[in-house]
Amino acid sequence: MGPSNSILQFLNTIPTPTIVIANLKNLVVRITTVLALFNHGYDSVVNPNPLLRSCNNYDFIVVGGSSAGAVVANRLSANPNFTVLLLEAGGNPTLLNSIPALSLYNIHHPATDWLTASEPSTTSCQACKNYSVQMPRGKMLGGTSSLNVMAYMRGNPNDFDNWAKLTGDLSWSYENVLPYFKKSEDYSGNYPDPKYHGTGGPLAVTPPLDEPIIKDWMSAARELGFQNSDPNAYQTSSEFE
């Protein structure tokens, strides 16, 4: 959890007027934005190419520095006897990634987004141009995880099971990859079920900030008949916070 999230969650526990909390939240966001800008500039001057290391031979070459590729390269390079090359079509995350208030501007930007569109549909996207919706896909180190404003989503369990069926390799099934998801987590979210979540891993998963619009969104979902359930458990359709 970042320092700004910790501070904002602490502010939510203080029994003070809403307007005071709102102003303090805005102040924290502004301060962390300025600090992130300064930190990014300092790093760029001190070490302009932090990931560039020349080598004639590599033990492993990982193609694609996305969410999965970056993790694979990280795990392999943990062994000091291995040299690992990670190839990515995009570049380093931009300055916008370091500034929470500006991070959404990476979406639909050709330097950081592949600008992928869905296939035209006859049953959805009827208000969209060509009956198709934009599907942001990250074109930088971290892949789409660098675009999704830190939302943690594992994906549909049925997709994992389908990959296992298509490849004939049962190790891709959701049941078999679940232990690795749990091992990677340090979970303190809203659905602490040990069957699906773990603690002590390198990836912190925390609840979202308590914003009024979330409560309205959840209320609207319940009116439509959706159940509040864990999006990263074994389900395919729900509302969640």
C-alpha cells in the first residue's frame, strides 16, 4: 500500500465533518503528486537508463514485459547465476504513471496504449462508433497493469480452464494456478477468504478508498440483481468493491 493510500484510509477513520476530510484528501493527493513529480525527475537525472545492461549472451529471453512477462523475468533474475533479457515493444512507464491525478491520460495514448478495439457487436456497444468499444492494452513495461489504475483482477476462471483444454496442459487450469496467485498476494481486501487469497507475498492488495460514488454504484448493481462477491474468486459475474 502506498503512503498516500495509508494516510487517506487513516483520515477516513477520524470522526470529523465530511468537508474537512474532503479538503484533507485533496491536500494529500496534491502533495503526493508534487513529490512523485520531483522523485521522477530526480531518478531520470541520476539514472536515465536504469534497466539497460549490455550483455552478449543470455540464459533466458522473455518476450513481452507485460504483467506476466515482468513477473517471469523477475523470478528468473532472482538467481544471480542467470542473465535475463526482457523485451518490450513499448518503453518505460511515462511520467504520468508517477502522478495519480494524471495516470488516466495514458489510456488511448498511442505511445502507451495499443488502441485495441472490440469486434463490432449486434447485441452490445450500440451507442458506440461502429458498434465497437475501445479496450485499452498497455504498451509499456508492466503492460496493461500500468494502465488499470491499480485495480487487481486475475481474470475469468473459465479462461484458465479453456487454456488448459486447448493446450492439453492441466497445469493452466484455474485450480492449478490459484496457489501461485495466493503466493504472490499480501491480501487485506474486502473478501479475506483463505481459499482464494494469501498473505505475506510481494503484491499488496488493499480495499479501495471509501468514495460516495462507490456506494451509489453498488446500490444500483443490487437493484439490477447482482450479488456482492469477490471478483477474484471462482465466479464470472458480480458486483464488487
